Amino acid sequence: MQILFFVVGASGPLYAIAGGVTATYAVTGVMGVPLSFVLLAPVLALFAVGYAAMSRYITNAGAFYPYVVNGLGRSSGVAVSFVALVAYNAIQISIYGLFGWSLSNWLNPLLGMDTPWWLWALVIALVIGTLGVLRVDLNAKVLGVLLVLECLVIVVTVVTLLGSPDGGGAPSLAPLAPSNLFTTGVGAVFAFSIAVFTGFEGAATYSEEARDPRKTVARATYLAVALTAMLYALSALAMADAAGPSNIIGAAQQSGPGLLFDLTATRLGGLFSSVAYALFITSQFASLLSFHNAIARYFFALGREGVLPEVLARTNRRTGAPAAGSLLQTAFGLIVVAVFAAFGRDPFTELFSWLGTMASTGVVLVMAAVSVSVIGFFRKRQHEETPWRHTVAPALATVFLLVIFVLIIWNFDVLLGTAGDSPLRWILPGILVLAGIAGFARASVLRGRKPEVYAGIGKAD
């Protein structure tokens, strides 16, 4: 259960719904957002089939990294590890922007003063960095309580909104119609939807700390996909019905993340809405903490094997947590927040949106590489897995993920809310490409200068 708390907590259900789903409606201008979750769930489940099967043979805190190493080779594995590090750091840091925006908008009226978003973003970055060196058990308890409260609020909200649609009458199923999804901007919808799912695959980063990783990793992954898909699809549909299917896009653009709480305030009262908003903030906190722990373990795994400086393999003597990786991730967050603040950039439409969409692009590409790796891994060794697990499901997942990746790149200007000729539409994906090239280069250097280190990269336990 502790791993499930971290995995679902990383997705931050309430933060994903109030922030991510609303942003999807507002930025893409597409009504069929609920259907995107319904369609993505089977794709992620297909991915999870091969991922879970391989997790029975790979026990490593680096998650995706050793999977690709053992399926496609060391150089490919290092390249993917660099892309994953950029993607996960991007999504972690993007949430600092949303958190700062959310907390300042909540506290400023209460305090009677105008506190800047970046102040709270820097504060939470320091808090998360401190908690990152604590034991997983302690953090799991905190995340578990928050997750249960979030789910209760979401269930009450969904039931209420579906029971009182705009204009009365029965709830509309128009947002689930394919014609309202497969239109201009469909790739952007999938990018945002993948972003709010991101974190479900993180169970493997805790495999070294699980009592029975062969069972718990697979179980946590399947449960995370099922739970989050159901919550997101129903919540997106409920929001559209409550605002009115024809009005949801305009309402999302006008109210932003506050839309969900505006809808609940008119139906459940200001007290419930205020409690829900407080949990919206703690949901972001839970997501920040979960991503931070996962990223710190990536740094730890790469440092331990000599791919990155060995100092990153240092752990806290008392708790055993990857302290060096935790501190480095915190430093990255502080620097990026400071840069955005110094240049007066918007924390929601720019920091949160730009880095979040870049992260989802990288995650889709990495997941496709992992699916191919599953096939390669089982072809090279004896095993007891069925063809469905070792070939069919991973092959289908690869095809679907690559299609989604192409759609995302095609609609990247929609994701950023910029003109089609904006350099940002190529710069941000280009960072991911450069990360992959840097990974291949690093692997090449290790192969030539430190063959013993290269030979030990990503070994299966």
C-alpha cells in the first residue's frame, strides 16, 4: 500500500483534475477531454503488462533506466536515463510554479497583502528537499492520509456535479463523443492527459525497498492506472456537464484552476469549496514529494553505477535515503524558479504549462523505449512469461505510444499556447533530444575510458 500511495500521490488526483484537466480544456479548446482518459487507460495498461512482467526480473532504483539497459543495451539505457531525468525534473519543477500560484492566490486575501508566487515556490522547494532525506515509511503515511481525503472530496464532487448539470435535466455525454476529441488539437489533449497520468509508472523506483517487488510493483502499477483513469474521466465529464458542454472551454479559460471550486461552491457551499481548495494545495505537495523521491532515486542509481558522479550515490546515514540526489533536485528547482521569477514569467501559463508539456513528451518517448526493451529482454533469456506479456502487449503499447508522440509533436504549438512558428515549439522538445544525445555520448566515454564501469551499467539483480 505504501508504494501505491507514492504512485497515485505523484499523480496528485485533485491537483491533476483542478489544474491539469482545467488547463487541458482551456489551452486546447477541445471538449472531448474525458474521452482522452478513457482511451489512454488501455494504452497505459498495455504498457504496464510488459513493464510489470520485466519488473519481476529487474530490481533497481533507476526504474526505466535498467529496463532499457537490459533490453536494448547500455548506451540506449544511458540515453533514456538522461531523457527521463530531464522529463521528471521538468514536471517536478513545473508544479512549483502551480503551487506558488495556488498558495499566493489563497493566502493573499486572507493576509491582506500581495505575496509573490515565487516566494511560496521557493519555500515549498526547501520543505520538499528536507523531507526528501526522511524515510519512505514516514512520507508514505503523510501521502496516504492526503490521498484518502482527496479521493473522498473528488467522489463527492463528481456525484454532485453529475447530479446537477447546467440547465438541469440528465447529464450530457457529448464530451465522450469521438467527434469532440478527434479534431484540431487532439495531440495537445493527449499530451496534457499523459501529463496528469505521469507518476503511475513510478512503482519500480521503490522496488529495492519493497518486501516482495515481484508482486507489489505490478500490483501498484495496475491499481494506479485503474484508479486515476476512473477519477480523471469522471471528473472531466462532471466539470463539463456542470459548466455546460458548450461553455466548459470558455469557463476554463476564464477561471483557470479555480473553475472546479467555483462549481462546487454554488452546489455544496463555500465551506466545502474551501476545504477542497486546501486539499488542492496539499495534493500538489503530495505530488511534489512523490516526484522528488523518485528523481532522487534516479540520481542515486546513476551515481552508484558511475554514469553520473559517484557523489550522487551518497545516502543519509540515519535514514538511508538518497540524500545527494535529493539535494541536487532541490537545487535545480530553486534555480529554475528563481530564473522565471527574475524574468517576470507567469507561473501557471508558462512555468507550469511549458515544463509540464515538455515532461509529458519525454515520458511518452521513454515509455515507448521501455516497451521495445521488454521484447528485447525476454528474447535474450529463458523465462516463464506468456507471449501476451513478453511480446504482444509491449508491441501494441509501442505502436500506440509512438502515435501519441507524433500527435504531441504535431500539436506542440497548441500545447504552449504560442504561434505555430514560435521557436519554443522546437526548443523544448529539442532539450529532450539533446539529453538523449548527451546520454549516448556519456556511454561512449565510459565504454572507452572506464570499461569496467560501462560493463556494470544497469545489471539485472
